[in-house]
Amino acid sequence: MLQAEIKSLLKEDISILIKVPNSGKHYVCDCGEASLLTVKEAQSVSAIFISHTHIDHFANFDGIFRHQIGSGEKVVICGPKNIHQQVEARLKSYTWNLIDENAIEYEIREIVSKEEINVYTLHPPYWNTEFIKTQNFLFEDECVNVDFAILDHKTDSIAYLFKERDTITFHEEASGFRKGKWISELKIAFENNDPDQQIEIEDTIYKASELFHLLTKNEGYKLGVIMDHAVDERNYEKMRTVFTEADKVYIETFYKDLDQEFAKLNYHSFASASGKIMNECKVKEAIPIHFSRRYTESDQQEIETAFYKAFRES
Ligand SMILES: [Zn+2]
Ligand SMILES: [Zn+2]
């Protein structure tokens, strides 16, 4: 089960670390201050997901790459339009004469639209962006695939959904057959939805569909991170499409209900609006994040109370 940890303290800008258990793989969502992010964790990050490049979400990018340089690894950075130019500008603002060209490689995936992702690479010491290709999916590795929604925050703000791979369980005790390579053949037929596939067990041929009852599919855990967004029906439509029935979602809740006129002015959300849309998405667990820095702990409690009231009751 994917695990998320908020790495920023109250009054710090937001950064969330996502860990894949038993794999050592980490992903970061947004680069706020992240006082709680350790050097070791930063070094284990294989992909960085940026919602948008307002300074409170991007200021600590340098702090993270500071720890990644020298790893020799490839790190993927996903983000909104122009993310490649902004990363390049950040990297070029330092002197790199002592750094080897294999010290690290960044691969940047610029989200132009739901179907159009531009892929670029850049290396030390010159950090010139090189366009590689356009693809129609964002991110997939051996642990997760990542879906997204492009929300409106007076600029694109990308909300990400991390989905662990589905797994298939074989119920040996119900089978009565001897184990063999037929089990993996059956699983493949099941994954490919191929009921007519022939499966041979102990010299007898079966149709795969006759054996499907020996398998069950376990849906992969779904974890969402929705950063800054306007309270707006078009945003909500996109959230419902991507985040419905997710297991856990962190959602921007910058303002208290009392301050909702500021939310409107700044294309942000407020407590009961964020709670309500999470209820509409039927997510199992929802967590409000990213509060205005002028708020105290009691303001935060007020936000949480209004958020959970709307989440549970609306
Ligand atoms: Zn913002
Ligand atoms: Zn923000």
C-alpha cells in the first residue's frame, strides 16, 4: 500500500513524499520547504511531480536536487506547461565546472494536455534541454502508474493520482490440480481478458474462463494529491473523472470558510468546498493540506472541522 508523508511543518510550504513499501522507491509531490525530508529520502526519489510553479511549490527544488546530484541516476520530473524551461533556468543559475556529465540525468515530462506529454532530457554541466518525443501517457514504472487532471488555478495546476498495480491472487486450495506453468498462463489470460485461451493441465485442455473462478483481482491502492485549484465546476468535473473512489486523497484547502472571498480572488479552495468535492468523489479517506501561512493552529482546527463536516455529511 502506497504511503504518503507530509514533509513540511505548519506554516511551511507543502511537500509530500510518497513511498512504495518494500521497494525503496520514493516520489515527491511539490517542492515546498520540506524540513522533514531527509537526505537519504531525497536520494531515493526517482520522480518529482510538480503541480505548478508558484514559488511555494517549487522553491525547494534546489534543495532536493542538491542531494540527488552525483547519484548517476535518472530522475523524472513531471509538471505543467513550460516546466522544462523553468527547471533548466534553475539549474543554469549555478556553476557546474566540477560536475561530471554523468552525475545525474533529468527527464522532464511537460503536460500540455491529457493526451500530449512532451519529453525532454537535460544533463550537467550545460543543462541544455533536448526534446526527445511526445507521448500520450504521463508516468508508469514497475510499481505505479500515474493519472492526472489539469485543474484551473489561474494557471494550470496538475492533480496527480498514483495507482499501484492490480494484483491477481490464485486460490490454490480451491483448485485440486497440481501446480504448474498453467497458473501463470491462466493469470495472463485473465489479465488480457481472454476467456477462450486454452490452458493445459495434466494433459487436459480447459478454456481459461472455466478456471477464472480460481483467481481474484485485487485493485491497486489509489492515492491522490490535489494541490491549488479554484472552486469551480469544471475543476470538479475533472476531479470526479480521475479521483472517484480513490483510497486516499490529499487536497488543497487554503482558506477557512470565513475567508472564502479570498479563495475566489486567488483561485484557491476553502474548507467546506474541498470537503464536499471529496464526498462527491466518494474517496475513502480525505485529508486537507496547504493552509494559508497566516493561520494559527486554531485556524487549522477550524478548517479541519468544516472540511470533515462537509466530507462526511454533504
Ligand atoms: Zn498556487
Ligand atoms: Zn500554493
